[in-house]
Amino acid sequence: MRGARQLGILAVVTFSAALLGGPASADEIPEESALVGIETESITSKETTVDSPDTSVPVVNKCKTTTRVGKGVNVYGNTLFKFHQKVSWCYNGKKITSVSSKAWADSTALLWTYKGIESEEISGGKGKTSYTAWRQGRFCYVTHLSCIKESLPWIEQKVTATGGVTNSNGW
């Protein structure tokens, strides 16, 4: 009986999708909505100088922010979604004195939905010589309440105690 109920629900969902029209599988996504590549953009702010709160230690802290953006694009070069990651940190040439990072999404095209962070790895940080943030977002092309195509873009940013920045991304 339980299997019959599940089969009945599946039949209703499949039947409803057929009645509503539109793509029912990833092979049927219109080219204006199909993901064909990822473009990237990196923005690093100018270095600012912050005096140390401890006047007995003549150390000058410098601070920067770097943002990496991965854009999912269609065959026409139009943006389907954007996945961002931002790292802000201060450093003194020997160690990182403060650091924070976050990731988010925006500019999703019709039927593309951001489903949140799929995975993340953070290493290093305050008191260390480097900090690395790696995050992977999850986007779905949704029709009929179902994800029929998925994209998992990732961004990795490494910052150092000397102000260096390395960015990479993919999917």
C-alpha cells in the first residue's frame, strides 16, 4: 500500500508537469537559461593604515578587502546568477591581526534559484601568516518545484600577513 501511494504521487507530479508545459529535464532547458560558463571578477580595495591600539608596540596595521565574483552565463553572455565571496583582513607584515569573510548570491535569472552554501573550508586566520576561505554555492534551475539542473560554483581566496591576495574559482 505504501509503495502504491508513493507511485501515485509520482504520477501526479509527472502528470502536472506535463500539463504545465516547459522543460521536464535538464536536456530541455532553453538556451537563454542554459549555463555555458563562468566569468570572474576580482576587486581588491586600497590598503589603509590603522595605528596599533597598544602604543608601547610600534606596529602599524594595514587593512584590505578583496571580493571575488563568479558569474554563471548563458550562450549569449547574459548573467544567470552571481556568487560572491569577500575577505576583509588587517595585518602587520608578520601576522594577520583580524579577518572576516562571507559569501552570498544575487542577480539570479528567472527560474535559477540560490540554494545556499553547499560546502566550505576555512584555514589560518588571526595570529597566523595566512587565511584561506573556500566556499561552494548551490544554484538550481527550477521548474515545477523541482531542481532539474544544478550548478556548484566555488571561490577560493587566500590572503597573507604581508597583504598578498590569491583568488581562484570554478565549478
